[in-house]
Amino acid sequence: MLLCHPWATAGQAVLINGASGGVGTSAVQIAKALGAEVTAVCSTRHAERVRALGADRVIDYTTADFTCEPGRYDVLLDLVGNRSLTACRRVLAPEGVFVSSAGAPGGNWLGPLMWIAKVVVTGLVVSQTMRPLLMRPRRADLEFLAGLAAEGKLRPVIERCHPLTAAAAAVGHVADGHAQGKTVIIVRDHPARTAPVRSAR
Ligand SMILES: NC(=O)c1ccc[n+]([C@@H]2O[C@H](COP(=O)([O-])OP(=O)(O)OC[C@H]3O[C@@H](n4cnc5c(N)ncnc54)[C@H](OP(=O)(O)O)[C@@H]3O)[C@@H](O)[C@H]2O)c1
């Protein structure tokens, strides 16, 4: 997501809302590897983990609202969707980029579509770039990520591994919205793997 655009570069101020989840824990590491100054929004219980991934600054959403904090960001990656576009734009630089990977809070299936439409339409009338996150895998990006992984700069944060028989519980856990990294479902265990998979942190 950060790679698809030329804007997440060295020295850019990047804010990641939802930095402690499956996407956010990778986004923090990728943004740091690209040389950005990373501000992570997460709860108290995840603050140290997110700092350990490289975040320069943490905003605890249980005690502060990032849209009311001082500072302007070149890039705002929103993985939660709990703040209005107006509020998010308030902390975005005039030429900044807002990328949303989240649906608006609500619940029905129309919610995410309406949110995407709102992001796109808003982008037509403001100076900032407003984009929904639409992924198209590119070989160059995957090679870049493989390089980061090989250098130890990008490590998966795995919260739990579940057997396939517990898939429903695993999906339920992720759907609760409070995952602490990736949740893995093991479809077929590899015979060579004897030790349980643990979190990278
Ligand atoms: N996973 C994927 O591969 C994928 C791919 C494309 C798009 N997406 C979309 O990207 C979004 C994020 O996905 P995800 O997989 O990273 O989610 P996730 O793993 O379920 O993580 C959610 C994280 O958000 C945190 N959080 C909850 N409320 C928050 C708040 N108000 N402010 C800041 N952080 C908050 C939670 O931490 P606490 O427990 O501390 O609240 C949790 O760590 C979703 O909308 C998803 O649909 C995901």
C-alpha cells in the first residue's frame, strides 16, 4: 500500500491509524524502511510493541484523538475509519495524501461502498489526494518486500496460529477488531515444522 505511491519517501511524515493490527504492523515497518517519520495510533496495550516495530511516535487512541493533536502529515493511512474525512484532512498537509483501507463504521455492506465513494468524491474537490486502498500486486513491490524481509526489516507479527478446525473462532477473533497482528490458520501443517510459530516480537 505504501509502495504503490511515490509519496511515502524519506523524511515524509506518515500517520498510521490502526497501527497494531495485521495491516498496521506491516505498514509501520515498511514506512520506516522507506525512511518516513512514523506516527502510530494504537491503544495503550500495543504502544510498546508498535514502538519496537519502529514507530517514532505513538498516539494512544484511548486518551487522545489524533485528529485534534498538533502536527500535519504528508501521508495518513487510515485502517480504522473511525474519524470523519473532514477531521482527518485537518491533520493532513495541504498537498498530503489520505489512503483509506477501512470502511466507515456502520455495519451493512453498503457502508464500505459509500465510504469509498465519499473518499473518491472528496478527492475531486480538495487540494489533498484522497484514495481508497485498492491493491494491485506488482512484481517490483513484491521483490522490494522480499528484500526487506531478507534484511530483517520486515517481520510478520503473528498473534496466534489456529488449526483449520478452529477457523471459525479465528475469523471471529479478527472480526472483533482487536487483533494484535496477523492471525494464521494452518491448513496443513508442514511435517518439518516441529516448533510452534511465535510472534516475531
Ligand atoms: N488484513 C488484510 O490483509 C487486509 C487487507 C486489505 C484491507 N484490509 C482492511 O484494513 C483494515 C485493517 O485491517 P487489519 O487486518 O489490520 O485489522 P485488524 O488486524 O483486525 O486490526 C485492528 C487493529 O486496530 C486497532 N484499533 C481498534 N480500534 C482502534 C482505534 N479506534 N484507533 C486505532 N486503532 C484501533 C486494534 O487494536 P486494539 O485492540 O488496541 O483496539 C487492532 O490492533 C480493515 O478495514 C480491513 O478490512 C485488511
